[in-house]
Amino acid sequence: MHSSLKPFVGLVLVAGIAGSAYAQSPFAKPQDAIQYRQSALFVMGQQFGRIAAVVKGKRPFDKAEVARSAAIVKEMSTLPWEGFVAGTDKGKTHAKPNIWTEAAKFKSRQEKMEQEAAKLAEVAKGGDLDAIKTQFGATGKACKACHDDFRE
């Protein structure tokens, strides 16, 4: 190899290695991933709380508002999981260490929660408050199961 090309080849190799490491995670640093997942869960919790107020009779039932909140809960339920990447077990997090040692169980819990959130969004479209209350309970149980096992 020509000696003037060696620095260029070295630079390309370093860039390729750095690029492949970045490609493994969409986050620049672990705290970004933690903040991402916490933000998604926060928004989901806020919208779920709006439905809870209706279910508990603390807010008047507005079919469109509940359907909108349920649709947001459904969408947000799919987002936080990509934020549970290597290196995010440390830092400002409420995640228990067993998320990484019991990955299959954690995935099962998240899938169950996503399924229940999707059902809630579908039921909410129908506008039947009793059906919403029932599915709200099932969705809440799915959230709680994950929190009980994997959140400090």
C-alpha cells in the first residue's frame, strides 16, 4: 500500500467502526436512551391518567377525548422499548437490573401491555363507557405486572 494512503485507510476504518457502533443504537449516549423511554412512558401515563379520571367519575365522559387519549396510549405503548439498550442499566433510571437478565419475561410483559393498549384504543372508539372501564382495568393490570417485576 502506498504510504500516503495509510492515514486515509486508517481514518476510514475508525469511521467505519464508530459508525457501526452507532448503528447498533439510535442513541448517542445511554442517558439519551433512558430519557427517551422515560419520556414515552410519561406521555403514556399522562394520557392513561386522563382516562382513569373518567373511569373513576372524576371527569365527565367525553367519548372523543377518551378515544383520543386511548389512541395516544396505544401509540406510546410501542415506543419505549427501543430505549432499553446496552449501557442503560446505570444512570437515572427506575429500571430493575433483571430487565436485562430476564429479557424474555420483560418482552412478554411489554407485548401484553401493547396488546391491551391496542384493545383499549379499539374499545374507546366505540364509546361504551362500561366496556372502556373493563378494558381500562385489563390495560392497567398489564402495566402493573411490568412495573411490579421490572420497575423500582
